Amino acid sequence: MSRITGIRAGLSRAGLSRAGLIRAGLVAALSAVSLLLGTAPDAGETEVMVYKTPTCGCCSKWMDHLEANGFEVKSKDLKNLSSVKRMNGVPTQLSSCHTAIVGGYFVEGHVPAEDVKRLLEERPDVAGIAVPRMPEGSPGMEGPNPEPYSVLAVKKDGSVEVFARHGP
């Protein structure tokens, strides 16, 4: 058996065709070039899936904030969000009233749209970003007494660092 015939047989046993392997290689190469060039997020990355409880009004206001900033927002009401948070790596101590998924990241709580856009543009090696609690003055939590708050980046190893600061 020639070397090429052996490779084709191996690909076939693995359920891969030569054309499929070439397509996968092209997709990987284009993705790498896109990351190296720092291109803006594509249209698919502006779609945000928000998991929230059915009675939360501030979650709806936050979703309005995202839509006003160019995101396409979809939502799913759940009685209990703990499994969504756990499956997406949201640390319990950073939990808030809703969890969103966008571009492969979690966005926990009342994160400003500008920070979500920055996350998608910079593509840091993190699991997601979070605004713990529900600070007054954050998007969806507007009020007469805004307070300073931080957006935290949660790394894949669970460590946390400040991603952005907001407030008076």
C-alpha cells in the first residue's frame, strides 16, 4: 500500500474525507488570520443569549441597553439559573440576576455594552466577564445614587482581574 493510499484509508476510517479535511484546514487558517489581524467581531458575535428569571425587570432593561448598542438579544426565562451559571463557569461569588452568552464567553450581570464589545474585539483568554451584585448606576440599574463598580474578567483557571471600572 502506498503512503497516500494509507493516509486516505486512515481518513476514511476516521470519517473524514479529503475535501472535509481541506475545508477544516481552511477554516482554521482563516480563523487564525482573523485573530492575528484583530478584526472586529462578525455579525454572529453580536447575538446575545440571555438567561433570566421571568419576573426580573432589570434584566429586561439591560437587554434594552444591549439592543440600543447594536446587539441582537434573545432570552430564555428559567426558574433557576444555577445550572446555566455552573455550566458556563460563572463563579458563585460573582453571580448576579442574569447570565448571557456571546461569542463563546459568559457575561454575568449588568455589564455595559462597551465592555461586551471590547471583550469581543480583544478576544482575551478568559471564560467571561461579570459585574457582581446589581450596582446602582450600571446598565439596567439606573438610579439617583450611582455607585462605582468594576467589570471583572474571569480567567479559565478561575482567577479574577479587573477588566474595566465605571461610576462616579
